[in-house]
Amino acid sequence: MDVSWTVWALTIVGLSALIAVDFFIGRKPHDVSTKEAGIWTIVWIALAILFGLGLMVAGESQASGEFFAGFITEKSLSVDNLFVFVLIMAKFSVPSHLQQRVLLIGVLIALVLRAIFIAAGAAVIANFSWVFYIFGAFLIYTAWKLIQEARAGEEEEEFEENRLLKKIEQRFGVDDKYHGTKLFIQKNGKRIMTPLMVVMLAIGMTDVLFALDSIPAIFGLTQDPYIVFTANAFALMGLRQLYFLIGGLLKKLVHLSYGLSVILGFIGVKLVLHALHENGVHTPEITIPFSLSVICGVLVITTITSLIASKKQAAAEAEEAAKAEEAAKAETAGPADEQSKTLS
């Protein structure tokens, strides 16, 4: 897809305007209701669909298919980010009315850094076709690692700050309490960070780590930097509302890691086949419609099986709780019966 600098500029201005509207609406710290989160989640998804359809109307049907495949992939991978976001919020005890501000700024940081990653990735791909082998192998390894972690039942119980974040905290200093939406305060004649600033940096840095998986994944679906950037932008900008909408449902997506591993493994194989094809080896080319079908199919199956498994687990836990309660009642009733017999 041949995109002029004018189109790039208009796209960035348009996305910036949407972000400004989102920021203006949520500028006042408040607890985000499920209704508000649901409405804005629908709005962001609708805007992404309109953008993809706009590409199709403009005669770019190939680009439209690549955008939808990339957007759905990035959106599904971003759901995995939400698990870590929950841990970060708990780690820093972020007040509920400040969480939406944390996510907004954190996601903006991630979007800027991802844009740099995308530009670097596009430059590398344009000059070194063999990088597809590296991307493909990395995605296949990541898929295998996800399966191993899912089978082992490993879950992070607490967020651990990385070295860079710790160095920043040591360099500037951090106050021990929140000061509304302030990011820096003056204390003892020194300008130091508030915990809110630290949390925003943690969210942004964590999302960049996730980009190490998602950026190679979307380059496996399209090598068009414009499509890669816009798919990432639309997926990230609705992430804040999605956090509040499905926060309580995250624990029910017990098979999400399996689904993501299948998607990443599939795209990894697609990248390797593409690299072989570029080197003159006769290999089958996986089309975008087929890729889109696989991605959507895996997500639907994963969601259904997760909900079924969660329902069975909840029923089993309820049954165990009922048995424990009956046993406790029986144990309490036993001594009482003996005492009544003694008195009689």
C-alpha cells in the first residue's frame, strides 16, 4: 500500500484528535462504571471497523484484510496485558478514581514507544529479509513457552519492578503517598516523583515488553508500516476501557494462554514460510483471509472452552464449600448432642 506523507500526517492528526477527546472526557479523576467502559469500548471498536471498511472502500481490499487481521491479533494479545496491569495497580495500591488516568497516560507512552519499534522493524525488514526467520523462530518459541507456563499453572502473584524503573526511582526519588493527579512534587527543596508517575512508567514499560511479541506477530500478517501502526494504535487506544469492562472476567479466561500460543505459533510458521518463499524455496503462501479465519476461530474456541471450564470450576468449588459447611455443622452438633445426653 503506497501511503503518502499527507495521509500519514492526516492519520496521526486524526488519532491525536481522538486521543484528545478521550482525555478531555476522562480528564476528571473518577471511578469508571461498567456502563461507561462498555460504551467507550464499543466506540473504539466501531472506529476501528470504520477505518478498515474505509480502506476497502478506497480500493485497498488487501490492506483492509491485513488491518482487520492485525487489529484482532493485537487486541487479543493486549488482553493478556490486562493481567499484568491488574498486578501493577495492586502493587502500587492505586486509588480506583486514578486508575483511568494511569492507564491513559501509560498507554500513550506505550503507543509512542511502539511507533519507534515499528519504524525500526520496518527498516530492518526492508533491508534484511532473513530477519523473518528470527521473527518466526521467536514467535514459535514464545508460543511453546506460553503452553509450558499454562500447563505448569504458573501465575504471577505480584508485579516486580524492572531495573530501569528502579534506577529512575533512585534518581528522582518517590514520595510515599499520592497527590491527586500530580506527577511531581517539591519536598524538602527537591523535586521528586509521586507514586502516580511511577505507575504510569510501569504501565508503559510493561506494554513495551509485550510489544516484543506483538510487533513481530503483526509483521507476520503484513509488512506495511502504515497498517502495522494503525492496527496497534486502535488496539491500544481501547485498552483502557477494556480494562474496566472485563476486569472481573479476566480470571475466567483460563485458556487464553493456549489460544494466544496457537495464534503466535501459527504466525511464526507463516513468517518462516514467507522467508523461505522470499529465498526462492517453493512453499505454500498463507493468505490473509485464511489467517483471519484461524485467528478468529481460535479466539472463539478459546473463549467458549474457558467459560465452560470456569463454570465447572466454580461449581466444584461451591460443592466443596457446601461439604465443608456440612462437616463443620456436624462437628459442632456432635458435642452438643453428647452434652444433652449427659444432662438427661
